[in-house]
Amino acid sequence: MNSTVDITIPVYNEQDALPESIRRLHRFLEENLKNPWRITIADNASTDATRSISQLLSQDYSRVSYLYVPNKGRGRALRAAWMDSTADFVGYMDVDLSTDLRHFPQLIAELESGYHIAIGSRLSRASQVTRGLKREIISRSYNLLIKGMFFTSFPDAQCGFKALHRRTAAALVPSILNNNWFFDTELLILAAKRGYRIKSVPVKWEDDPNSSVNVASTATEDIKGLFRLRFGGIPKIPGPPGPIDSGQL
């Protein structure tokens, strides 16, 4: 029996992008993912029409569900969705679908092959990335800082395109303190330092010119998070289980 997959789409005030993104993702998964799957829209306290649109989408598509999280924070939305899921694998992607969807089945295949976490990477040699020079420099500098401070090997902590075993999420997420943009980085650093196997998949990625992410404030939050982990210590969490395959789930 194929492992089940729950894909979370964290959203905050995404009334314009959400309907088309869900339509595209739903069609892609129907045609390209052999595993039983669901899409969870995790709304972290939107103030526009995102809530009503999400509820309509969950009625229109039988494999789309809606989760309302009453406080802001992408990490908080992922935490709530993943801890509530009963699927074998959980993951997420950004609502703008900047990462080519054809890579998602690759992430699932890596989990089925024995990795605990599979992530999209925009910074691998084989990746195809379209974005401005400023963002490229910031991203590469940030990931070099992670490597220098923690001696990790994953190339890209911030790509909004990740999947992991639910058991891995259950072990790691309770120890993550950040509930916003640093959530991804904290997850991967904890995993890497405690021996979880992480697979990076080169992706095709195109920057969304309408992205609402504030680069300056996000960078400040990320740097604070790195120093907290570096000088405050990596929490003691359970190490990974033995080799995982779909027959053990």
C-alpha cells in the first residue's frame, strides 16, 4: 500500500492567488502522484477573503481541507497542520507555486527510499533559478552562514518546498521555538545535528514578483534565530529511528 501524503499550503491574505494555485496543484497531483494525498490550506489569521474562499475550495474539491489558525506565522500554520495530520508523509509548498510541481513526486520518492526529510534546493548546481541578483546574494550568504556556524551539508534552508515523515515531524517540531519564517531553518538544523537523513533535490524555481515577504525583517529574524541556536544550544531531542520504508509505516 502506498504511503499517504498531506500537503500543506500555508496562507495569509492570499485571496487572489489561492483559487488558481489550488486548481493547478490539485490537477497536478491527480495526474502525477501515485500516493493517496490530501491538500490542507492552513490559514494563519488572514483578514481578507481567504477564509471564505478556502472553505468554498474545500467544498469543491473532496481532497482539499481547510484549517484555520487564529494567530499569524507560517511556522505556526505548518506546526498546526502537521501535528493534526494522520498521513504517513507531511510536506508543504508556498501558495505561489514558484517551485516546479514536477519535483514534488521526487521528494516523496526520496522519503520512500529511506530519507527522513526531502527538500527542494535552489542553490544546487543542477537547479534552474530565475530571481533578482539581490535575493540571490542574500540567499547564498545566509546559507553559507548556516554551514559556517553549524557545519551542515544541506544547501538551501529556505526553499518553500519540503516533505518529511510524520514521525520525523512529531519528533522535531515540538522543539522548534520559531513560529514564523525561521521555522524551516530551525527544523533542518535540528534534524541535521541529531542525525536525521536529509535529501536535497535540485529544482526549477521562478521568483514571484508579487511576493509579500519582507526581506529585511525576515533576514533579521533568521540571523537572531541562528545565534540563538548557536549559543543557546541544540535541544536534546530523539534521534532518528532505524531505516524507514513504506512497509514500516
